[in-house]
Amino acid sequence: KMKFLTGQENDIMLEAHKMSGFTVGEPFATNDPFDFRESNISTRLSEHSSAFLQHRLTPPPEEVYTLHRKLAGAYMLCIKLGATIQCRDLLEEVVRNHNFEDGMNHPMEEKEL
């Protein structure tokens, strides 16, 4: 549905996607403050680069490149500053105040039910 994968990817590519997704989401996984400098998040994400280069069957959607650059820049800035941030609170505030236009129920309304 999101066009990241064709459905024909090998296990190496699927594992790289899964682990990268989990790694990118780590700062938002709990309500605990996330220490960007101590997390080695950029090193752990780069471990999957060779799998993406060697096994990708289709490029990711174009808009993902912009999101990736912004997220990578924000993470790198947090690492440089030695930031420890309660990221989940920030994410929940953004989601709560976002106007979703996809016709689906607002995710925060479903959570509160």
C-alpha cells in the first residue's frame, strides 16, 4: 500500500526494512526520555544500508526521501547536542493536533475508546 516493497523481496531486504523501522521508532516507543547520543541510533541504522543497496527492487516513494532527510537531520542534531528528549509526548501532541485527510478515524480517537 505504501509502495516501499514489491512483494518479491528476499528475507535480507525484509529483515533490513523491519529492523530499520524498529530503530527509527525507538525514540517514540516509550514515555521515557530518549538519549540520542548514547543510543548509537545512526550507527545502527547504517548497518542496513548495504542490504538496501544490494537488494532493493523498487525505489521508495519520492516523498519518503524528504521525510528521511528531515528525520536524519533532526536525529543528527539531537546526537550533536547530546539531547535527551521525551519524544513520545511530542509525537502524541502532533498526532492529536493533526488533521488527517485520508477518511479514516483519527488514531488518537481510536486509542482513547
